[in-house]
Amino acid sequence: MVATKTGKATVCKLLVDGEWVDSTATEFQDIYNPSTGEIIGRTPLGGMADVDRAAKVAQKAFLEWKEVPIVERARVMFRFKNLMEQRYEEIAQCVTREHGKTLPESRASVQRAMEVVEFACGIPSLMMGESMENIARNVDCETIRHPIGVCAGIAPFNFPAMVPLWMYPIAITCGNSFLLKPSEKVPLTSMMIADLLSEAGLPNGVFNIVHGGKDCVDALLTHPLIKAISFVGSTHIAKYIYTTGTANGKRVQAAGGAKNHIIIMPDADMQQTVQALQASAFGCAGERCMAGSLALPVGDAAEALVPHLVEAAAQMKVGPTDGQTHPDMGPLVSKEHLDKVRGMIDKGEKEGAKVALDGRKLDISSKSNGFYLGPTILDHAKPEMSVVREEIFGPVLSVVRVDSLEDALAIGRDCPYGNGAVIYTNSGRSAREFKHHFNAGMIGINVGVPAPMAWFPFTGWNASFYGDLHIQGSEGIQFYTQQKMTMTRWFEPSKTSNFQDPIWKPKN
Ligand code: NAD
């Protein structure tokens, strides 16, 4: 039982020590089904009291869990993966219900989440240390990776299953315990998945869930038992998490927002490019940190690209993601976010961008009270405009027409973010120049959304990441472990010593 019925809607419970318990919160936030605008639950906005209770339990659980042999910890992940596969469709439906993604998009995100669990199953090999014999005469040296203690994860709204799972399967298999604070907008999927961890045999208290907003986050950032913070969200908050967390002595990895540039060279395969760009800009309604949100067609590419892109995007079906109909794009997550995105389109138009496709004109009469916006293309945008410089996080593609690859690279250099960038070209030379020079950490060459899979780190640069070790892959393991170096020397018994070794005799 993960929620309690109160007057208005079911209130989410906390997971502490394997039990679903009530929060001490007195304030709550509504959770919506963005397709219909209905309230489907309430998130308690907890604070220090809830975090303290969960952190103490997690600390106790950590002391036992870290002593469980690593292969047994990995076996929990194998069972967890099997259970996720069995409940795959149900989890995807929960993502769609609370977030609004289409079902195929939700399924793909759950698949990505399960890949992190697969990666975690391999941690016994990946967590191995290093050793060297005779580093000095008769001295051997080795490093061993130890877990660090209670870790916390703070998640954004846009991938209710995938982003939390970037964090805790790795943290837990490395031997840590974990406190997850899901986004207060979409906590239900995390709660459903938590039951599978228990079913997989994870001891009580190793994985816990707390709920809330700023107060809850501040409690996590300052609680003395919490040793590490993984954060994914907007840049403004990521910077705050990094500075506050590190000032409180914690290890922090904080992934932030993005503006991802898509360069289209005149020699690109335009049919493929239109399809890929459409999926990149409007997939998940643009609510992706790796969404292609800024197209930079070079020279003649603009004329070959933009009219076809507008035509293709105009045909996209936007509607409820309730499983009865099969739209290409669902709603945005909330009314508040919809208003923000619409406001940014208005601002872009006022600043002089030409609205080549206007999602604000979407006929929403048949779409109940959901939070809908159609795909929008702002052509002839200029580098100084807000729609070029700022993250919009909605189905909005800005187009800046440039004369050369060098001009496109210059716009990238000037961008405060640095998550992803993509080039479409048939020229190895252009691709190489782009790959080497572009000012971002994740590069795609004729690949729509170059989001790395679980085996690679999510390598955002600049204001898209604060910290040293990125989320996922081998950097994820480094983040959730600390190394212990041991240097060993065993003396040879000397002839004068009284030491009687049963095997070794002193050399003559
Ligand atoms: P957000 O920053 O508003 O919220 C993220 C988390 O921070 C939530 O759990 C929220 O409760 C908490 N939070 C919000 N305001 C806070 C405050 N004032 N103090 C402390 N904590 C606070 O982000 P969002 O709107 O949920 O998610 C969208 C953002 O996440 C976008 O900017 C997107 O680019 C980014 N994102 C980045 C990545 C990446 O890997 N770089 C991945 C997914 C999403």
C-alpha cells in the first residue's frame, strides 16, 4: 500500500526500512495525468524529519549491506531485472499516466532503465581494484574499492523511470544504501519499481524513498549521514545542489539543462535528416535534456530542409496518451510548464523569429483538459535571441541559418550549456572538424539523440554538468566508491630473531 486516501486524492507514502509509511508533511502537491488534466495523487512535501528518519535507517542498513558479498548484491540486480521485464508494460503505462509521454516512448525509457540494471549486474568485474607486486623491494601494492555510505538521488520530472535508475542500481550494487527523492510531479513510477526491489530480495532499509521539493532537497544536502548526492534537473538547481552539497562535505554529481545544436550540412541525406530531426526535436514533446532544440542548417541546407521539416511536423498527431488512441506526441507535463513554453514561443516571435509552424494553434477542443502544445518551428532565429540561448524544454525547434560550419561552431562556443550536439553530413572531414571542435560533451554524427547507453557516462560539459564524475558507466562506479590503497611488506625472519616460522627458514 503505497498511498493513503485522504479527502481529495491518494497521498504518496515514504518507503522507509521496507515499509510504506506516512510523511510528516503538512503541505502537498497534486500529481496530474497530463493527458486529461485530472489529479491522480498527491505528493507530500516533506523535509528534515522525513529525511532524518530515512537516513538513520539507511545508515544502519549500509553497515550490513556493505558486508554482503558483491556477487550476492549483484544477484539481487539479476532478479530485479527479471521482475522489471515481467512488469515492463505496467511500468511503461505508469510513466505515461503521470508524465504524458506516448506509450512507445515510455517503453523505450523503461528499456533504457533496465539496461542500467544489466550494467549493475556486471559490477563484480567492474569494481575490481588494481595491484602490483614488488613496487619497491618486497613491497606489494593494491587498491580496493569500498562503498561510501548513504547516497541520495534527486530526480527531474522528464524520465520518471529512467533517470532514477541511472543512479540507484549502481550505488546499491557497489554496496551503498540509497535515499531517492523522485520529482514531486511524477513520483508514482519510482514507488511501483521500489516494490520490485524488495521482491528481488534487497534487504529492508537499503533503498528508501522520501518525497518533497526544496525543503526535502535541502535536508538531503545538509544531513550529516548522507555522503553523496546525484542530481539531475535544471541548470539553476544543479549549480545550487553542487555548491550546497560540496559545502556540506558531500560528493556531488549534478547534471543540468541543455541546448542541443543540430548542424545540417548541404551534403547531408535530407530525407534521413528530416526524420531524425523531427524525432529529436519533438520526441517526448521536447522534454528531453538531449532533445535537438536548435537547428543550424549550413548554406543551401536550409532551403532543402526547413520546408520538408515543417510539412512533416505539421502532420504529427498530438493527443491523449491513454492507450486508446496512438498519437505521435503527447501533452506537456503540467499546465505551469505549458504556460512557460508558450511564453517562450511568444517571446521568440516578439524578438523577430518567424513562426514557420505554430503549435499554439493546435485545436485542443477534443483533448479534454490536458496540457497540449503542437510542434513549433521558429525559423530565421538569430544567435542573440532567447529561443536560441535558453532551454525551452518543449516541442519547439529554433532554426538559425548559417553560412559555414565555422559559424555553427562559433554559435556552439558561445552557448552556456554543453550536453549534446549532432551533425548531419556525408563528409568525413566536416564530421571530424565538428567532433573535435564542438563545445559539448556528447556528440552525434548522423545520430539523432546521442544519449549514451548505460555502459558509457553521460558526459555533459559546461553548465550542463557540475562535478567531476558523471552519471552512469565506469564514472558512476567511481562516484559511488572510494579507493583504499594497501602497501604490504613481510619481513624475512632474520637469523638472530626468535621468530619461528613453520615454513620459511632464514637463508644462510
Ligand atoms: P528541476 O530542476 O525543476 O527539478 C529537479 C529536482 O530538483 C526535483 O526533484 C525538484 O524537486 C528539485 N528542486 C526543484 N526546485 C528546487 C529548489 N529550488 N531547491 C532545491 N531543489 C529543487 O527540473 P525539472 O523541471 O524536474 O526537469 C527538467 C530539467 O532537467 C531540464 O532542465 C532538463 O534539461 C534537465 N535534465 C537534465 C538531464 C541531464 O542528464 N543533463 C536529464 C534529464 C533532465
